[in-house]
Amino acid sequence: MTDPVLPPAALALLRHALFLGPLAAAVILLRRRRAPREAVGALFAFLYGLSLVFLGHVVAIGLGAWSYGGEALKLLGFPADLWFGGALLWGPVVFLLFPRASPWAFVIPCTMLNGLALPLLPPFFEPGRLWFAASTLVFLTAHLPALFLARWTAEDVHLPRRAFLLALAYGPLAFLVMPSVIMHAMGGSWSVLPTRSPLILVPSALATLGAFVIGLSAVQVFALHGGGTPIPLDPTKRLVRTGLYAYVANPMQLSTALAWAALGAALGNLWVALAAAMAVCFVLGLVRWHHRQDLAVRFPEGWPAYRDHVPEWLPRWRPWMPAAAALRHDRDRPWQSALLLLLARLGARGLETEAAPGPLLYREPGEERAFTGLAAAAKALNHANFATALLGAALLLAVLPLATLLQRLRVVPTGWRRG
């Protein structure tokens, strides 16, 4: 262990300042007159940082990049004061101080500040191999995206990127931080996973994968068709009734409950599995209240009919489609004909087909956006049943990001373009 550079009293004072200083700064900055979306952006930056900072530090500790000593409240070896303080400082505080500055401008000064300050903190911080490189990587993956998320939210731009970052933040918070907190309080450990039987791990992994498809697809559909995110502070501009929302009203909460139950089974931990009950309470309390106070008011014509036909928890087997979507197909292309034959045999509903030469094209009723090729096939699968809708959702989660990447590289194959 490295000898302390600072006396114990100074280290203790510094540790308290690492949390209380950013917290006080964030409160003071938020009390100033701010545009509402700036405050929302600051909150999103904190949530993203809270999630990815924890993940980055836990990975770094596991790889031996550094460790933390001394008396502190720790979760998986990461002190809580440094965790919350870092998420506040390099997210809301920096953004609120410099809301118009490019996040890239903070990379060098912030990483250099870490490089100068952290070696002064033994035994609180004990650097290991490649610690500075790991610290820089944590900043680039946790703090830098948090600043971009805050700015994009404040300016209401780059919705797909914002939705992606919010989904990326939710994963570690829900399925790493929360189970870790539960096991820290009630008993249990991640170390039991390698000892569990494959007969338990494989079904649990498949159930978790399915849950993730449900949750990520819900976020994607909100961005594509709703013009917003699943978080009420950044709501959709249109009522979403397509995708998995044609089968179940709360796919994100269903996803969370299924994943917690599967994770609890994999860990053999009843307390983690029972966390699924929190998703139920969340729907019975906050979600229903939000629906009554927000959706019913903003969408008085569409929301009541939707809730009359689509259940909250147990998905319908067949979708509820208040209006038909259009699917244009080419009879001379075998794979398109095969897809139409499959949809007919499955009894797809809410789908008007039209034969015309060219790529497969799908369009939702009342929307200008069109989907072509594999993306159109994925959307069409949503019209058959819940199983094919899950398959289509997984396909769409893969196709659209890949199409966007290829489009940026200017090598988009025919049929992969999103309209």
C-alpha cells in the first residue's frame, strides 16, 4: 500500500468535498433561471453518468487498474461518495456552467486533472497498471456522452442518439446497480454465477435476452414513431400504438420485471427475483397516474380506445391495429413473395398489400416515414402475432442502426435504407 501523500484529516475532508461540492454546485446552478429542457438535460446527464461511471469503475477495479482503500461506503469496491460526486461534477455541473460549450473541449483538461489529483489520494485511491489510460477511457465512455446527452436534450436534437444513450444508461442501473444494492443489503454475490447449472443459466439467459429485446424495441419505437423518449420529462409528441405497443401497454416495465426475475433465477437469489414486484408497483402507482394526468389529456381521442383494447401486462397474442398499414411488394422477387405468403398463413391483420415493382416498402398509417427492405419486413412481422412481433423487433433493432452506420459510410445496400 502506498504511503499517504495527504494527512488523514485532509483526505477525509477531501472525500466529503468530492460529493458535497458537486451536489451543492448542482443545486445552486439549477436554482438559477434555466430553460426547462436544460434542467432535464442536466438530470439525464447525471443518470447516464451514475450508470456508466459505476460500470466503468467496477470493470477497472476488476482488471486491477486501481483500487480504493480506507473507510468508505462501497458497492463492489467503488466508494459511493466518489461515484455520486463524479456523476454530478462531470455531468450536470459542467453542463450547467458551460451549456453552449462543446463537450470535446473538456476531455484534455478533465483527464489531466484526474491524472494530477488521483495520485495524491492514497490510501483512498491506489493506482494500478495502466490506471491513467483506464481513467481516460472512463471519461470518454461515461462523462463525455453524458455531456452530449445533456446538450442534445436541451436543444431537442439527435433524438435517436438520445434514446440510445438513455437506454444504455438504464441497463447498468437496472441490472447491475440495483441487483448489487439488493445483494449488498440482503445477501448474495455475483460470484455464484459460474457455479450455477447450465440448465438454469441457459433458460435465464434466453429470458433475459427476450426481455432486453422488448425493452430496447420500446425505446426504438418511441423514437421512430413518437418523436420522444420513454421518460416523461422528455415525452413523445405522438401517441405510440405500433410495434410491441400493439400488444402490451407497458413493454418497458414488462421487460424490466422479466429480466429481474430471470436474473434472480440465474443467481439463485429470491430477493433479486422479487425486485420484479417493484416494476408492478411502478406501473400501479406512477405509470397509471402519469397516464391519467398526461396521456389521457394530450391524446383524448386515441388513448381511451387504446387502453380499452391493449392490456397493461399480459400481451395480446394478436395485435390491436386501429388503422391499416401499407405494404408494397414485388411479386417477381421470391423472398418478398415468400414473406407475403407467410403473413397470409399467419393471418396478419391491419395490413393492406399492394403489388408493385421495386423494394419491399412499409408505411404506418398517417406517417410519412417509410421502411424498405429488411426494415419493412421486420415491421410487417409485427402484424401477425406476438412471437413474430418479437422476431421483427429484434430484426429492426439490428437493421436500423446498421443501415444508419452504412449510410454514414456511404455504402448502403439497396433495400437497407430507412425512409
